[in-house]
Amino acid sequence: MRRAAASKPGNRADGSAIWPQPSERGYFRQLLLDIGKEKLLYAMLLPGLLFFVLFKYLPMLGVVIAFQDYQPFAGILHSQWVGLKHFQRFFADPAFWMLFRNTLVLAVYNLLFFFPLPIILALMLNEVRKQAYKRIVQTVIYVPHFISWVVVAGLTYTMLTTEGGIVNETLASIGGDKINFLLSPDWFRTMITSQVIWKEMGWGTVIFLAALAGVDLQQYEAARIDGANRWQQLWHITLPALKTTIVILLILRLGSFLDSGFEQIFLMLNSGNRDVAEVFDTYAYTSGLLNAQFSYSTTVGLFKSAVSLILVLSANTLVKKFGEEGVY
């Protein structure tokens, strides 16, 4: 009787009911009860949470050395505080605009040429009616995702080198001149973008195919009864079903907009293409590990992260103003 009375709503001045709000203590108690009921599910979640806490969030405490003259033997607590000294040095460095231009161009290349391709391929595979052929194609395009960038760089060198490379030997056999793709600044961005497309397009396609799997097939049947052709079904049913997934992945892509991929760029970087290949990631590696300028390299990484955060927040706010679902 007391429990029933405690849960009974009160009344406002206008006569509307006032339901009791759960206390903070009651919330955590209910959370513990839910965890107890689903122990196995939370146990499966635990490794992922630990990964992000240990390797993503805890290392963020180290960004404080961007405002210090960090000395490894003195540690973070005893290194001299210098404020924005390293930021001023970084922005005044003549190499800053070269790094910004190179990183920005590669990011735009990936956004324009790589991002739409998994969507197009997923739409094409969705129209395939032979499931066996569809599964084979999915497997073939998905396998490169698991190949190391070292292997990708080795394959690229083997194919494009002027000394017995398949591409250059083919050009020579048809009477053309050999092209030094690996040292040419003009071919570097095309080569990098092509590597990304070949390696990661299958992964993006799987995500969009998973989104298409949730589309109600009765919508297609109703559209066919109404006389809609394949293009009309694609435009009015399939694409709207992918809209939310496309928007969310686009926002997440902006979060790594200036992340050009250290391994890939570093493996393809050389003295011939350095003017267009040097990006923030490789510059931070050179400054931090090779030249032991730990505070300065942290400044470079912090600047890149700040730009990415601004892009994500801005894109998410803009998307919500247009009535779409954002990341948060």
C-alpha cells in the first residue's frame, strides 16, 4: 500500500498530473540490476570499452605537453610551461601552408572520389538477383581491407616501377614512354587516392549493404504495382533508406578529414614527391620521433584534432538544422 501511494502522481495547479522523477540513486540501482540481468552482453562490451579508455581517452592527457618544453627525464609535472610558444612557432613556420595544402588536397580527393564509390557499388550490388554472384563480388572487393599498407605499397611499387613494372612495360610495348609514377609529384595524389579506393571501398560497401538489408521489400512490391520502374524505385525507396547512413558516415568522415593516413603516406613518400606528399602526420613523426621535439609534434597533432572536432560539430549542427539525424 505504501509503495502504491509513493508512486501515485500529484497534481499541478491546472489539474495535470506530476509524476515522481527517479532519483539518481534509483537510476544507478536500476543500471546495476540491468547489468546483472545481461552479464554476458556487458562482458562482450567490456573489451571494446577498455580499448577506447586505454588507447583513446587516457593518452589525451598527454596533450598538455604541447604547452610545455617537455623533457622526458623531468616528466609532465616538472617540465617548463611555455604556453602558446609552440603554436606560434608552428603557424609561423613556412612549411605550415605546404603541409596544410597537401593534407587538405588529399582529404578533398578522398571525399570526392572515394566516399561516393561504396554507395554506388552497394546500389549496383543491391540490383543483382543472383545471390551466388553477389556474394563472390562482395568477397573479392572486401578482401583488400585486410591487407597491410606495407603490402599495398609493395604491390604499387611492383606495378609502377620503371624497372620491370607491369604498367610501364605495357606502355613501352605499345610504343609509349615510361612514366616514373613513384617519383612524380603530378601522379602522387592520384596514386594515393587509387590505393585508398582499392583497399577500403569494399568495407564501405558492406556497411551500405547492411543498411539496405533493412528496407521493407513490400515497398518495392507496392512500387512495382503502381508502375514504378527500377530507376524510380532506386530514387524513391533505396536512396531514402540510405540517407541516414550516408549522413552519419559523412560526419564521421569529416572527423578524420585531415587524417591522411600515416602509414600509407610514409611508405610512398620520397625525395621526388616530398613537396606534395609531406602532410601533418608525417611531419609530426619527423619532428617528434626523429628530431625528439615532443612538444612541437604534439602541437601539430593537437591542431589537426581541433580542426577535426570543429568540422564534426559544425556538420552535425548543420545536418540537424535540415531535419536529419546527426551523430548525437
